Amino acid sequence: MTTRVTLVGKPDCHLCHEAREQVAKVCDELGIGWQELSILEDPGLYDEYWEKIPVVLIDGRIHDYWRVDPQRLRRALSDNRSVSSD
């Protein structure tokens, strides 16, 4: 399974916890791989995203930040499914 979605956040962040649940649910439904990265473990991610977490990236591009709309995420992944599923 190719990882298409990245959730950037940090531990003990209630918005990150909510985002994790939404991302996991949608990605599991669609059979799309995802990963989670912490800004506390990567200075580059911290510099880029610290005031926007949680951040959801699809294929390396920002899709959403602060809140995850599961319908919007599902639609974006479904619309681009054939583009990046190699």
C-alpha cells in the first residue's frame, strides 16, 4: 500500500488526536496508506507547520490544517485515486 496521506502533528494535541481518528477512518475505508509525523521529532516540520498543526498532506501537498473534514478528505482522495496509485 502506497502512503499518500501524511498527518503532521504532535503528542498531547487534542486537534491532532481528532485528526488522527478522521484520517485513519477515511484512509482505511479507501484502502489508502497514511503515516503520522511529529513536529517535535523533525526541526524542518516544526519550522514549517508549528502554528498550523494538525496538517494533512496528500501526496506531499497541504490538503487541510487545524481541522479535518472527512467528506472533503474522502472526496480529494477519491478524485485523485488514479493519479497517484502506482
